[in-house]
Amino acid sequence: MSYNLLKGKRGIVFGALNDMSIAWKVAERVVEEGAVITLSNTPLAVRMGTTDELAKKLNAKLIPADATNVQDLERVFTESMEALGGKVDFVLHSIGMSPNVRKKRTYDDLDYNMLNTTLDVSAISFHKMLQVAKKLDAIAEGGSVLALTYMAAQRTMVGYNDMADAKAMLESIARSFGYIYGREKGVRVNTISQSPTMTTAGSGVKGIDSLFDFAERMSPLGNASAADCADYCVMMFSDLTRKVTMQNLYHDGGFSSMGMSYRAMQQYIKGIDEFRDEEGNIIYG
Ligand SMILES: NC(=O)c1ccc[n+]([C@@H]2O[C@H](COP(=O)([O-])OP(=O)(O)OC[C@H]3O[C@@H](n4cnc5c(N)ncnc54)[C@H](O)[C@@H]3O)[C@@H](O)[C@H]2O)c1
């Protein structure tokens, strides 16, 4: 159902790889709400993924770019303004990748070159995006910029590895840049902290199935899906949230405020004996 919340607005959506991607759902939803958009992803993702199908379906220009490369980002913003006929009103950063996670390096055995890549792709790219946009004056007054994050930035989650550090940095960039961009150009910058979601990036997280199930049982409203996230992004891009900035917004069915739920407790009781060694001692961790 469309409320025409984004009628006449122009946007850029980074990170739609396939129809499971959160960015894919956001792109479909913002167009449904009346926006015109461009799409961007890495040249490799454009070749290997199905982003071009989405671009055709939504009548959106697809601009290949590595979000860690400043010149590429300049091209995305310049070509988007040309294609859309003016400054953009909203931007979605839906980008994350950790080579340490991919190569199964544990957090106490990180490869530091890989850590640099994790931080560059998953966090510093957001700063680069904001800095490029501001220098080009590419975002209209009252515009809204969002990045997607995860609660492992606040609380340790088994298996999330160096992505937790990247997300902490991403959220900090939203606050630091949000101050400057808000003060000087009236542009809002926020992060949405999303439930575990079954996507290509999500499935790289060790034990995602159990994490997904645990979060589902812990959250009074259940996990938020990619489609739910798209709805939240529409609201954040709309004029209904003009005074919301520099926030990390939890979109997780209540998970972040829970300690223990009835459902999780029942599951815990069933499985408690599995966490003892041969001598019957409890294994902590
Ligand atoms: N899936 C989850 O459980 C979950 C939960 C909370 C937050 N998030 C965040 O949501 C965002 C989107 O992830 P997703 O789950 O939809 O997975 P996804 O794999 O569909 O999307 C990740 C995207 O990042 C892109 N990307 C990687 N390196 C890039 C680079 N150098 N330049 C430009 N793009 C690059 C990929 O091509 C891909 O399109 C990520 O920031 C992720 O951390 C995901």
C-alpha cells in the first residue's frame, strides 16, 4: 500500500545485490511511495548479482561504484543529480563486508589488513559518502541519510567479529557528521539497527540461524524483516521525521530492551544440560 510519502523526492540506494538484500526491498518500497532513484553497487556485484534486473524494473539508473573509492562516489552523486534532475533528498548506505569473517579468522586472530578493509568498506565508506555529498552540495536542504547497523555495536554477539567494531564506528560517524551536516545544510543523518535478517551478508555471520531464532524468541514483536526495514526507511526519508537526526534507531521488535523472555527461557531450560562437560561442570561462554 502506498501513502505517497516520497512523492517528488530523489534518492540514491547503495547495496542492493539480490532480492534478499535489505537495500532491494528499500528500493522497491521508496519507488512505490513516489520517489525516483538511482542504484549503486560494486562493479563485481553488478556483474555477479541481479541489480540490473531491479534497475530495469524500477526504471532506475545503475551506477557501478566501489564505495571505498572517493572518485567513484563523486561520479555516483554527479550522475545521480543529472539522471534525477536535481539534488537528491535521501541516500541509503546498505553496505557491509568483513574479509576476516569470510576467511573465518576469529576475533583474537584478526588479520589487520583485512580489518582495515572491514572498516573501510563497512564504516569509513559512510564518511566518504557524506563528505563527497557535502562538498558537491548534492543533498537538498532537509534531506535524509541512513545507514544500516546491528546491535553488536553495543552488546557483544558471538560470531559478529570485527563487524562489531565497524558498526560502532559507523554509528559514531552518523553522530559526528550529523552534527555538521544538520547545522550547515539541514541534512539528517541516522542509523537503523536492524534485526538479524537472512541475506547474503547476514548468512556470512557464524551461527546466523541460531542468532535469528534467539532474537525471534527474545523479541515481543518478533524479528523485523527486510520488508519491515524498508517501511521504516520510507518513514525516515519522508518529511514526517524532519527533526530526527544523529540517532541510532532500533528496529528489532523490542530485542534491544529485553533481558529474558518466556519463549527464550523455555528453550534455554530444554537445552541447559548440553552445556556441561563430561564431569558435569557448566561450560561458560
Ligand atoms: N542481514 C542482517 O542480519 C543485518 C542486520 C543488521 C544490519 N545489516 C546491515 O545491512 C546492510 C545490508 O546488508 P544485507 O544484509 O542486505 O546484505 P547484502 O549482502 O544483500 O548487502 C551488502 C551489500 O554491500 C555491498 N558491498 C560490499 N562491498 C562494497 C563496496 N566496497 N562498495 C559498495 N558496496 C559494497 C554488496 O555488494 C552488497 O550489495 C549491511 O550494512 C549489513 O551489515 C544486516
